[in-house]
Amino acid sequence: ALRVVRCGGSARYGARAVFTADSKYLFCASGDFVKMYSLATEETLRVMGGHADLVTGLQLNPHNHMQLYSSSLDGSIKLWDFMDGIPIKTFTVGSKLLALYVVSSCEDSVFVIIPKSGGRDTFQLVQVKLTRAAGQDLEAKELSVVLDGVDASPKCTAFGREAEYVASVREVNLQVYFFKRKQLNRFSISAVRTKSRNNLFTCVACHPKEDCIATGHADGRIRLWRNFCHKKEYTYSTLHWHHDAVLDLAFSVEGMSLLSGGLESVLVLWHNESDCRKDFLPRLGSAIEHISVSSDGALCCTLHSDNRITIVNSNLRFSKSIQGLIKSTVVKTGLVVDPRTKALVLNGEPGHLQFYCLQSDQQLFSLDIVQRQYIHQAGLNQTDLVKVAFSAQGKWLATVEEREEATDPELQLKLWFFDEETQSFKLNTSIAMPHEDSITGVCFRDTDELDDDSLILVTAGRDRVFKVWVMEEDTDPEARQKVSWSCDFVGSYHNYQATNCCFSEDGSLLAVSFEETVTVWDSVTWDLKCTFCHPPGKIRNICFGRLTCAKFLIGTTDYGFLCCWNLLSCALEWSAHLNVLVLQPDPLSEYIAAVSWLSQESSLFVFKPNEPRPTCIQRNLCKEKIHLAAFVPRDKPEAVGSEKYLWLRRSQLFFLTEGQELMTLSTKPLDERLTPSSKQLAVEESLPVTPFSLLLGKHRHQQSQEDVELGMLIVPNEHEQSSPVVKELLHTPAHVLPSASFLCPIFINSLLISKQNQRAEEVADVVEMESEKSEDDSDEERDTAEMEQDTSPVELWGGATCKLSKSQERELRKIRKTDYSWVSAF
Amino acid sequence: MATYKPVPVPAVPKLGERVTQDTLYWRGYKTPVQIKEFGAVNKIDFSPVPPYNYAVTASSRIHIYGRYSQEPIKTFSRFKDAAYCATYRDDGNLLVAGSEEGTIRLFDVGGKAPLRQFDGHTKAVHVVGFLSDKYRLFSGGDDYSSNLWDIPSATEIVSYSEHTDYVRCGCASKVNADVFITGSYDHTVKLFDARTKSSVMTIEHGQPVESVLLFPSGGLLVSAGGRYVKVWDVLKGGQLLVSLKNHHKTVTCLCLNSSGQRLLSGSLDRHVKIYSTTSYKVVHSFNYATSILSLALSPEDETIVVGMTNGVLNIKHRKPEERKDESGKKRQPAYRMYVKGRTYMPKQEDFRVSKPVKQVLRKYDKLLKSFQSSKALDAVLEPHIRLYTPEVTVAVMQELHRRGTLRSALAGRDEKQINLLLQFVARRVIEPRFTSILVTIADMITDIYQPVVGQSAIVDRQFLKLQEAIGKEIDYQEELLEVLGMMDTLFATFTKKTATSLEENENNGLTETIITNTN
């Protein structure tokens, strides 16, 4: 069956990014997924899926930096082993989780923001106790409210140094709760509202070493609060640079500097919390939504509103950026396929055209079309790209840019030539004001047979004309460029606005729609050949049939009709009542895809023009409106089993939802997008290679092989590296080391202690369970069942053990839990 | 991360002639020297040997001018009536001239009295020349005959009476010593071979032929008559190659430049046109004060001499080549800079680190980068930008408008600055490429400074000037629209009744665009 596959540009980031402890990888919440990026290669290493709704919080486990907590709107907290990409545990809380905070001092609980039951738009910060029980899916129902009336945004709550207090802002109020004293201090600032701005709180950050809280405001101010343990004698100082709302704040690791970002897309570094010394990293592309700092302080990461991740060095130098499908405010250009690279082309960052590679989910390059400085300021009317067209071989690119203004729009038509030498598009001709009013359609005569000299471009405008542009060769041998474009013909029809234009496959006919009428023109003499209309309703889309169906012209009206006209008989062949939003012909076959919007869902109809019955109907494509779609030719035809899906053989259909998510249709079951090579992560930390470590490595290798042979559980060896004793042992030069007899007990002890630390908790759990067992008999069965589950590895060794008495069993389990893994290391 | 993008200054396509290599070359002449002769200058001929003196035939005299002399260095004035067509021989030693009384005189350039006199024509001889063997002359007269003369014996070799009207021009082949051509008012050009008794070829030009020219190869022939210049292929039996109609009065003289790549034609319409001999397109043209009768170009195109009907001789000398001496101005880097790293030999595996390219920003760009709108506007209102590159000023104004800070940049200015601003607006608002933004600015200025109108006489005067400029422009536009309307009716009568709606559309579309452009 046909499946809708999401393939890029998914929803915006819901939470701050998180660096791993070694600053090699980065986690981002991306829609329902947690994505793991390598900071060295900028590649997406892993996509961890499992949440059913938007991921809202990410935190590393402070007790094991190889584990990651994530929270989601579906009401669950997941603990991940990110090196293997598997969920270790899932805690179900129940209500929506809007933010997640993990502090190192509370070992078995996390803090989340949930909506207050009963209240609308009121939220509370609660402490969730994560049960230590074994098993994958657990319930976490032990909630204790910490703060009431907090903001839903995760940026509006922050934990202070060593989790002594928590600060939360909402509207004009700041509340600080001290855990030890159980004291709640509230501060409020007087609200100032002008026409465009107010001084509401937008975000908060706490100093990691001192008692200091930084808050960001909607009017661009940053306030630094001190002495807030007193209700009256608190002080604050103000930093002001941003002219628009401060969207996020972050302190450096030592707290010496403060990073702030906002709509201006400038990252500001404030030194020593003073107004006078600040550094800037300007022009980051789009508004900064989240800022996070790595634990070693070397890197900082900003998440932007256009789905881009920027990595910045500690000295505020741009390091790299990770970008997939850039989200632009409005995709006006439509989805266009570059014939040369087969990349998807659409609006990128403002004024740019992005070339997005579908295979690698990466941006190939971004072509600056407008070539003007973009001012990141709300409410400014700036030039943006509205139309794009490629010639058949991708040699020419036509772009239309427009700046909407009340009186007269500023328009520019640019023609770009692909320069083989530099492998990029070069501006050839720039035409100011090609039409009096906005341009509604641009198309090239895309004929492969004709040489490029006879290339024709047609633009249709709201100024009631369509214009034909041709290439002119400059006869002057000294001219700077050989060819340029100029207007050849201006056509109109009864003073109606031209809305669409399109060439037939062989380039002999041009169809231009004028409001309710489709006109067909001879592309050589520019004679009006015939007209079609299907009143009432204006024409929304038109396209010609291809290959065997070249004699048909398809049109859709905004009155909800899909019509097919025969060009030979000049009559209506068939029509169907369908509210079609997108009409997209496949360039390699006769099939035409139409996406309709019916009763709150988008449906796909694929048909051949010569028969009124659709070949394929896919209802409920998605819940959002789809305005853009494109057929992308496949590199090699895919084998399609069913007759019904024959249209997917030569090209693939991509479509973009209103939320700018790129989707496609696939007949195959979901295969991993990631190549196997990228899955192999370098788990080892970069240890200097010493003979001893080589020896150790060899042993470990042998041991793991033995383990596999025995079918035993592989004992995780991470503790070997994490243990400071081992590190010391490996790093100290051999000639200064004391004798081996002195080192041996320390080494062995270090292994034992670290292991016991972890195991001690579990043992404690068991003890607790047993005490519960004695109290509550009803629980006993469940517990024993769990215990039996727990003992299942033991069963592998011998069936006899399960027949043992309970006390014996407990003893055995204790023995098993004693760690003997160090023996195998030798 | 992107760098700051400077404000784009829109390049407006230059109207009028495009500057090509040819225009640059032909513009490279100094201001002309004018010498008054006694009558219409009917012939100018350059000596083929250095120092390239030239003989000017006007009225009854032949003046010889040196290269830079304003006064004739020699004069032949032994003519009772008008002299015609003084022509040098290939070696530059002899000069021959026809005359109104019908005699042809041969002069030694060094001497004064004629060496030989050839009598035989019964009427005025307007054309005379040497054949390329140097020992014979050809001539054409108003008695319709073309004659061939022997110089040593001063006798007539042969006389052809094939033309049926005055013979007014002629030319000898440089390749074949026996071949010459004459053009006549009977609309024909005839090619004669001295070895035959009659003309070898007759070419019908269509108008009275005023001038003929043979290309150095001898294969192509150029004839001028009426408004036409025609090029004929002699080797193909006189086939018309191209007909040029670029003058609107009779073309009187023709000339080739020294390389043979360009053809010059002078006409009574006061123009000299220069054609490329490969494409036969006009590549350049000169304007003169009165109708042109004769034209000559010195070897290496050093001098262009043009003779007019009113007896003025116009001489243009080529400017000396400009030498670029910039080496002296730049301060040389220290010696140490040169020797540094000289001895280092790059190895194969060396990694070359290129210097980061520093972006150089103009002053207004620097100010715009730091969002200082008012100062940026001040920067582009400085005299050298405002006067010489108004497009930069307007581009920055446009950018400020785009950023929404134009109003605040315009506000808060003193009398002097407003005066300056208004002066600029009043002067440039009528230029179509600036109109849209300058109208907005004028609007804003009147808006902002409305309360203080009347306080300063200077500013008030500028406001009045602005009003006047706009009023004039409106009148002008109205007139233009009237003209357009008239033209439309004319076009409508010209187009055939069968014209489809299509052509009308085209017309409408074109006029519409013109109207909006001029608005």
C-alpha cells in the first residue's frame, strides 16, 4: 500500500539543543524525533523516534552522561542510550509535558511543566519521581507541585546554581522558589505597554556559580537580578542592546559572560554582565530561538526559527551550521526541480533560493537572488523571491522578485545562466519592472530538440498582459556578454488578468489563463488559436498532457471543477467536480497528480488525461492543506508491483504541507534513511595510545568475543574509562608509576567500588520491594513475576536453579550481582 | 554566516550610442583646426610618402599643407579658372590637376610651373589620376569622354566616349596598371582596360555617381551617388554586394582608412559616416558644420581632413597616445618586503594559505551597516556623490525607504541641509529612473517641514522651484501623450483592415509601457 513518508523540513525545534559531555555530538528535538548530529561532520547520525507527539525537552542524565532524558507532549519521559539509539526506559506521566529539567542533586526525580488540571492556560512546575523499578515501560505518577502559575515555555523557568532555587517568569512576574528554605519570593515589574512593544518577560537564565538571575524582556532589555533571597532588598541592573524581544539567554559555563539572542539574528556576548563590553556575531540568517552552551564551554549552539543549527566557538567565531530544508516564512516560488542536480528548489532564507538535496536531506547551496542586505526586523516589507523557472536542461534560471507595496510593487525579473566553469548560476539579465503589477506565472518553453538559442520565456502578470521574452545575441564582438533577454511580444485577452501560463510538451502551443478563460496561442506567430472556459469560476491551474495525452489540456477552477479539454476538437472531453489545489503533471509519464482539499483533509488523485477515471486515489494524505507538489525523476525506474502504482515508477511525488514539512509517497516499507556506516559511532573516547591501552584493548576484544560465544550479557566497560584511577593509570608515564603490587589493589578496588555504587541502588530497591512484600500481599505476585523476569538470564545457565527456594535464590542473586568482570579483564 | 551586502546601485542602460572600440578610436581626435579657403574644397589628397603633406584643391588654387601647418607651404595658382582634383603620384613627386578650361596640368611638387600640359578635353575636367604604372594618366571631363594620356609625350593614348553625361569621378586600380574606372552623371560606373577599345564593364548605380573607390585588392568597388553608397563585386562581374543608405542627402566623397577595415563617406547632409567593411554597419559618425564635398584620411589615420562647400577646411589630428605613469605615485613597499621569503621554494605538499579578502565598503555602506540612517543620507549628499553619481544617492534613499527609516533620516535637518536636499530633489525628480522614490521623498519633506514653511526664504525658494519643475514635467508629459495619440491614429490608418486583434494588442501594450515609463 501507499504510505506517506515524512522526508525533511519537519517541525521546528521545541527545546534547547543539548551537547554530549565530550562535545562531540549534539541533540536536537525535531518534531516527534530526537536527532543526533555529529559536530565534526555535521551529519545526522541518528534519529531517535518513539514519541507520539512533539518533543519538548532534552536533558542529559547527570549521573550517566551516556544517557539522555526526553519529554514530549504525549506525556512520556524517555531515557535513551544514545550511543545505541535505543530507549532504555519510558516513564508515562499522563498529562502533557511542556518542559523538562533534570538536576544532579535530585537523583531519582525530574522536573516537568504540565498544564494544571482544571485550569485553562495555567501551568505548574512539578517534580516527577522516576521509579527505579525494572522494565521498559513504567508509570511515573508520583507528582509533587513545586511552583504554580508558570509559563508554558521551557525558556521561562530555570534552575539556579546547584539547584538551590528555581526561577520562573510569567508576564510581568518573576518568582523564585528556594528548595531548602521552602521559601517563595515574588517580584514584579511595572508593565509598560506602548503601541508595538511591552516589557513582558520572555526568558530566564540562572548564573551557574552565583546567585544571579538574568531575564529577557519583550522590549529587548535584559535584567540581571541579585540579592533576590530578600523580598524587599533585591536589586537588578539592566542591559539593553536588542531592539526586539530577547528570545533566549544563556550563561557561559563559569558564568563570566552571558549570551543573548533575538529576532535581529545577532548573537550578543556580554562580558562580566556589564553594558559596556559586548561582542556580536551578526547576520546569523534568522531569529535565534534557543541558545545552549556545551559543558566544556568551548562551543555554543543556536537554534534558529528557519530550522537551522549554528555552532559558534567560544570566542564568538562562526564554526559551522547544520541545515536541512530551510524554513522560509512563505514558500512563494513553489516546488521546482532543478534539471541539473535533481535538487528541490524553493525559497530559502530571505532573498535566497535554496537547492535542497532530497537524498542526503541537506542543502546543496543557497543562491543569493535579491542581493540585498536583509534587515531582521518585524513589520518590514522587504524584497523576496516569488517565482522561479528553469529551462529544460537547467542552463537558464528565471527568477522574479517582488517587494509588495501599497501603491506599486517593486518587481524584478532576473535571468541567470549556469556557468560551467564556476559551477554556479551567473546573472545575465536583470529587468526592472517587467510588468506593471505582480507576476503570476513564469515558464520557459522547455523543448529538448531545439537548441538553446530559440529559448523563450513567458511571464503572465496581473497587469492584464503576458509577455514573451527572447534571447538576443549581441553582434558587437567587444560586448561583455554574448546574449541578453528582451521583450518580444505582449499579448492580452479582453483586458482580463493573466493568471497562469504553460507551454505544451513540444513547445508549439502556449496556454495562458485569463481569469475565467484559457487561451491557446501559437508559439511561432503568436496568434490566438482557441479559447476554453468552464464558467463559473476562475481558472486556478492549467497544464498540458504529455506523451500520448499531448492533445489534452487540463484545467482546474476555483469553483471546484477539474476539466479536460481536447485540443484537436476544441471541446470539453470530460470534467469532474473536485476542489483541486495542486495540479502537477509528471514530466516523464502521462500521469497527472491532483491534490484536493475536501472536508478538512488533503487527498491525492492520479489520473491520465485520456480517461476520466483516476488511476489512483489516496485519501487523507494529511490533515493540512497542501499547496505545493513536485514530481522528482528517479535515477533509475523503481520496480512497482501493483498496476495501481505504476505512476510512481519513473518519478517520485513530493509535497509540502502548510507547516513546511516535506512528504513523499512510498510503496516500500520504511527503510532506514541512514547508511549503516553512519550508525557505527565512535564510542571510545580518544585515549592516547599507550602499550598498556593496546594490551587492554586486545583483552577487551577477546573478552567480548568470548562473551558472544557464551551468549552472555556483555558487561559494559564504560566505567573503566570513566574511573579516574584507570585514567590516571593510563595517562601516567610508565617510568614514574609505582610498583605494580602497589597499584593492583587500587585498580581492583576502583573497579569494585564503581560497580557497587551502581548496584547498591538496585539492591536497595530489592530490599525495599521485599519490605513491601511483607506488608502487601497483593503485590507479591507481581513482584515475583518481575523477579522471575529478572532472573531469566540465570535460567539460561541451568534449568535447575528455578526450583530453588526463595532464600537460596536471593543469595544466588546477590552472588551474581557481585561484580567479577574485572577478572575477565585479565 | 553571511557578510554585509553593500547597497546595490542599479545600473541604468545608457541610452543613445553604445561606447564601442570604434567610438573610442574615432573620438580620439583633437579639436579641429579650421582653415578658410577661397572656394568650395573639391578635392583633398594626401601625399603617399612622409611627411604626408596634402594637396587641397579649392577655387583656382592648389594649396599644399604640411602636417601641422596652418598656412599652405606651397601654392599652385596658374589656373585661369577653377582647378579640380589635384592628385599625387604614388611616389609623391608629381601632382596632376584638371581645370575648368579643359586642360590637365602636371606639376613637380618642388617646382612651380607645370611640367606638362594635356589638351584634348573640350570641357571642364573634374577627374584626373595616375595609373599605377606611374607613366600614364586617366581623366574624365564634362564632354562625356574619359581619356588616357601618356606622360612623357603628353599625348592622348585613347579616348573613350561611352558615358552619356558628365564624368565626375574616377579611380585607378592599384593591382592592374591598365585598369581604371570612371563614374558619371549618367548613373553608370564604367570599367576601362587600356588594352581594349571599349569599356570592359558597366555598373548601373541608379543615381548620378559622385564618387567611386576601388578596394586595395581591386576586387570590390564602392560607388556613391544620390543618398546611396553601393558596394559591388568586380570579380563577379559587377554584382551588387550591399547598398547602404545612411545619409539623407547626396553622398559626395568616399575614403578608406589606412587599414582598409573602415569605409568613410561624406555627404551634403554634413555627416561623415564610418562603416565597417566586414559588416557594412555604421560604427561611428562625425558631424560637421556645413555640407561636405571632400574628405581624406592620412596614412595611419593620423589626420582627418574634410573640405566643405563654404570653403572651410576642417583638420583633425589624432591625440597622442596617453601613457600611464602611475608607478611614480605609489609608494613602493620597503626593500625588506621584497626580499622576504624570496629564497623559499614551495614544496609539493605545502599548503597555500591565501590572505582573507577584505571587503572594502564605501562610507555610506559602513554607516548603513551600523544602522546610522541620518549619517548615511548625509554621506551621499556630499557634493561629489550628489553631483556626479546621483544614482548612488538615490539608491541609498531607496534603501532607507526599504528599511523604513527614511522619514527619520529626513527629519531634524537645518536650513542648509534642507536646501541641499530640496535642490537635489527638484533637479532630479524629472529623471524617470529616480522619479518614484524622489516623489516619495518630496512628499515626506513637505510633510515633515510643513510647520516651518515661511521661516526661511531659501527653503521657500527651493519649494517653489520644486513645484515649478514638477509643473513643467506634467505639461511635458501631457504634450507627449498628445503626440502618442496622434501617432496611434497614424498607425491605425497604416495597419491593414485585416489586422487581427493581436497586433492591436501589441500596439496597445507598447504605448502603455511607454506612458508608464515616462510617468
